[in-house]
Amino acid sequence: MRAEVRLADYERPSGLDTVDLAIAAGVVELLASRWHQAVPEWTRDVPGVGEPFLLVKAAAYLPRLRRSCEEEGPEPLRRRGLLAPPDFLTAA
């Protein structure tokens, strides 16, 4: 964010499998939303994953965390079947 990156200028990554491409698109859209930026065109064409994919391992064995991910996780990720907590990627 400090580098003033324009996310809309990023090209579609190559060499990624379906899950990794969905993660890339979801994360770019999530950051664009938080930074009040336009999203790259290529993200619109990236489909979701078949089965729910946990981006936080603990959601596999913590029922409340899993439910939070499913119901309140970031929309760009949930739309693609990627489950993460609402505060995903807010702290480094």
C-alpha cells in the first residue's frame, strides 16, 4: 500500500493451477476493495474452486472459526470457495 501500487495494472499470472489462480484473483480483489482501487479485468474470468478451500488451517478443526470464514469471510474469497476469517491479511 505504501508503494502506491495500482492493482488494475497487474496482469493475469501464468503457470498457476486452478486453486492458485483463484487465490490470486481473490486476494487481488480483496486488496483492491480495501485500498479503494479498481480490480484488474482478468480477475472477473477466474472461476471458483470446486470444494471449499481453507486459507487458514485452524478452520479445519475450530468450528466457530470455520463458521466465521463461511459466513463473514472476505466476499472476493468466499465467492470463489476460499474460506478465510473476516480480518484475513489485515496485519503483517
